[in-house]
Amino acid sequence: MKKMDKVHLQETELACSDGGEANVDTAEHLRWCARCRSVVAEYRWLGEQVVDALAAAAEAAPVPRPRWRALERRVIAGRRRRVAGWRASAIASVALAICTVLLLSSIVGATVAAQLASPEAVMTPLSATVVVAEGSVTPDATPTPIVSYGESVDAPSTPALGPIPTPPTPDA
Amino acid sequence: MTDVEIIARAVNGNEAAQRALYEAHYAAAFRLAYLLLQDACDAEEVAQDAFVYVFRNLHRYDPQRASFWAWLRVALVSRCRNKRRRKQLSTVSLEMLTAAGEAPADPTPAGDPAGLLELRGTQQTVWEALEQVSPGARDALILRYYEGLPYKEIAALLSCSPDAARARVAHGKVQLRRLLTETVEGMAREAGIVRPAEVGG
């Protein structure tokens, strides 16, 4: 505030202070600064002139006749447009819903039909062949089968693997 | 019938009540629009637009919150600002520029600048100066000095803070003072009067 005491207040601050709206610091400055006080007085006078000028201009304004019918037409037209808009959006929503249902039903129907038309799935075990290499077996030993899957067509339906042979004793 | 009763009937679709409401507020709406836009055709169009909006949305109006005029004023000021934005009105009208070159019809023989202003018509001079104030500040000045609104309401109408509304009013007044000072000085020069000191700092 000391700084403010030495210089004059800004114009905008003074312009705001004409209606008794000055803050404490501004009011204090105005108490002793005649120049700023005179500027505030000018703004007060200007405010009064603005009030008078605006009132006079408003009074002198060439007010046309109210056009109620035109207004009514626009309001009604607006309501109709809004109703038409709602109707159109409702119809569009229903149409969209119907299309969605039809689309979904056709997709689901096609899937079901495809499933009904296809043959029953059968799970068959793969055949296996046991090949025993000659000469590699001791007389007492049970041959170790070499197992290969999926090669023999006329393989027996019995389990492909036999019992695991007992290894020959070192004495034999 | 009070405004509230008329509005209640108007909301229920009573055409006579709607018409009464329209006719009761039309002149005020036009005048405010005229002050803000400074053009009778634009003011008429904007006032009508504001009424169309208000009547279409009459069911939304809450008398507990604001008067009908305050509600209408919001629609009106908003449309005036949009209208001006669309038209991109120049802050200095051509009329003013051409008028500025003309000498007063009868320069005063007296040496008093205030007397010069009186002779020309203070209200007219202030109005012409208002036309040259920047649009934002002018709107704030009109709402403050014509409608007599507090800064809070001006802020709501101009979509700014109350401090900004206060600043706009202040800037408007500073501009106005400068313009009027120039006008008085110009008139004094034309009348061959030398002013002893400037009106403003």
C-alpha cells in the first residue's frame, strides 16, 4: 500500500470505485489523493450519463409490432419436427432391432443345420504292429516288441502292447 | 393475472396465456437486443429467436429459480452474442467513421468543453461512444447500467467469472472516458477553443 500511496491508482481501479465498491486500500488512497478522487467523480458522472444514454436509446428504439402468429408457427413447426424426429428414430430403432434378430436367428439356424447334417463323429483307436527282430533274442527271453503306430491296417483289435519281458539272468 | 399464473397456463398449452406472455415481454426483449446489437433488424430477429426457444422449452422453466424475464434474458443475450459473432461486427461502425469527419452544425462560441458536449447532446454523444467500445466491454456496460445487474449475474450471462465481469465493466468505462475525451477535444479544436487541461489522466 505504501507504493500505492506514492503513485496514482490505475484507471480500471478508479473506474470500479465509482459505485462505492472500492476496497480498503483504494478507499484509503482516495481519502487523501484529490486527483484520483476527481477521476472517480468523473467516472461516477460518466456512469450516470451511460444510464441516461442507454435508457434514452432503448426508449427511442423502433420497437416493431409483436408477431405472435409467426412465432406460433415456428414453435409449432419445431414441435412437429421434434415429434417427427422422435418417430423416425423410434422406427429406425425398431427396424434395427428386427434386423438384428433376423440376422442372429439366421446365423444360429445355419449353425444348427450344419451340425445336424454332418455325420456322427467316431473315435477309433489307432492300430499298432509289433515287430520282433530275429536273432536278437535269447531262447528264454520274451521278445521286446518294437511298437509302431498307424502303419498296419489289419492289426488285431487286441491291445497292441504285450507284457514287458523279463531280462535274461547272467547265468543263462 | 400475475406472471406466475400466466406462465402456469402457458406451460399447460394455453395459447392466450402464451400470447400474453409474449406481448408483455416483447418490447423489453427487443430493446435489450437493440442495445446489444445496435441494429433493429438483428434485434427483431434475435428477440423472436429467443422467444421461440423459450416457448419450446416452457416446460423446463422453474419459477422458483428465476423470473421469466431473467430466463428469457439468458436466451436473448446468448443469441445476441452469437449473432454478433456470426456477423463479425466491426467495433468501429462505418457510420461513426464518416460522422467523425463532419463538423458540428453550430459550434459553440463558449469556451467550456462540457458546454460543447451539452450542445451536441450528451446522451447522443455517449451512445455514439458506446458504439465504439469493444463488444465484450459494451455488453457488460449495458447489462450493468441498463439492466442494473450485479457482477455475478453479468458473469453468468457472459460466461465469465464475476471478477472478469467487473474488469469488463471497468475497461468499458475507461474506453468510454477516453472516447468522450477525444470527442470533446475534437469539438473544442473545431470550435477554435484550446482546452487548458485534459479531462482525464
